[in-house]
Amino acid sequence: SIVVALCAMSVNAQETIAVDAADNYTDGQVLKSENCTVTLGNDGGTWTAKPHNVGNFTAYVSGSNSPKDADGAGYKAENKNVPTAGTYYVVQASKNGTVVLGMVLNANKSFYIAGPDGSSIPSSDFVIKDKDGNEVTLSTDNKASEKVYGTVEFKVAANQPYTVFCAGSKLGFYGVEFTPSGESAIANISADKANENAPVYNLNGQKVSKDYKGVVVKNGKKYVQK
């Protein structure tokens, strides 16, 4: 018999934007998925893609120059002077969600994610991991003691730009995995006797009998059938 509803939720598929070592990249190029974009900086040089594996990514790209503001100065958190030239990446999504950005961060270079107002997101609001999935702790000035081939995970608000870069160096970029936010709720729900004769399907969309055991869909809801 059908005893409990598993969940009612909006299903949010992960979207991936990935660098391809066989492609050419240029200033201001926009890489996109359905709900997320990444815009390369205004480097004025050559964006070079190199094959290298981290997680699901197989290559990364970086520019030729370190990030600078319009006056040629490096970023200062107190000045909120987000880079407008050099190697940086602007991430923007059309929905609230979570970004996992693949990156190559050089040792002893300050790492920043500048929010929509130009201020630096505190390190407590993002998580850096190396290629083996180990969390990387930054110093008080946002520096890693060793070179990191890995990822940084952070939340984004819909339709807001987030600029990712490291001061005095050329941050490598593999791509992003973006997952839109969603709400889920789990509730114990008895089967409606009036709909007992409704067809039952497995998760592959195949109609199954009442003897089938496992997760099924009936009347548009997921249940465990025992």
C-alpha cells in the first residue's frame, strides 16, 4: 500500500559553464548557461586556455594582466574599486542560487569576490576547496599559503553582478556550476481513497502495478510504495 508522500518540491537542475581548451577566448566574452552568465574581463591581452582537470572541468583560461580599476590601481576593499581591466570574471544569474566556480588561485595573492556594490564578500560567506575537496583556509588578508587548483562556492542574488579576481595576479577560471535556489517540504500524507484507482508510475515514467515496491508517482505526487 502507499503509505507516505516523499516530498513536494521544485526540481532545480544544475547548470554548467565550462572552458574548452580547443576554444579561443577574448575580452568581454560572455559564457552562458540557461540562467547564468560569466563575462571575461577587459584584459587587453591574450586569454589562454590550458587543459587541466579539476572535478568536472577539463581546462581553464586566464588573461595576461593583473586586475586594475579605471585609474590603474589595484583593488582595495575599503575603496570598493572593482576592476575594470585585466583578469577578472563577472558572474551573474537570473535567479537566486549557488555558484561553484572552478579556479586557479596563486599562493600569497589576495582573493576577492566583490558584490554588487563593490564591497568584498567576507571569507565566511564563501568556501574554497582544493582539487581533492579539502577546505582551504585563507589568511586575514584573503591569501592562500599554497597554490590552489580547486573551487570556490558562494551564494548569488538574482540579476546582480559578482566580480571574482585576485589582487596582483591572474586568476585562472575553469567554469561554473550554478544551482538555482528552491524550496522543498516533506509531509506525511495518506493516500486519497477517492484516487486509489489512479495509475502509478516509477521514476522513469513507466506504469507499474500495485505490487511494485519503491518510489512511485501517483496523482502528481511522489510516494514510497511498500
